[in-house]
Amino acid sequence: MSAEPPTPAPRNRPLSVIKAPRRMHSEKPKEVSRLIERMYPRLPRLELFQRKPRKGWMGGGNEVGPPAGSRARGGSRTAL
């Protein structure tokens, strides 16, 4: 098994510039996660410095809230 992610199919390769509305300081545009999900539909996904839990993504950061239905406080990790 290769440590390198597979090259996305040509139809799933994004342009090099992303046009998206400005968001909070350092917040990633939603379009970025959609592109990654389209390019790598079968691979696990990880977001560093995550602000909000996202279904199908692992991540963590000091601003991420707890998973839905949890009694945990912010700063938690979310999993697939």
C-alpha cells in the first residue's frame, strides 16, 4: 500500500483558484472541504484546527464544539 494519496480523476481535479465568500479569520471556505470530498471519496479525511464538527471528517482544535448529543465541552476531537 502506498503512503501517497492517489491522483484524483481528471474530472475531479479543481482549478488552482477558489472563489468563495470571505469568512471568519483563518476559517477555511466550505468549498475546500467539498473539493476534497469529491477528489478523495473513499479516503479518511482530517481537518487540523477544526472550528466545527463535520460529518465524515476527523479533526480537532481548540474551537471545535462537541459532537451533537454530547455533554463534552469545546476543544474535543471528532471522529468518522
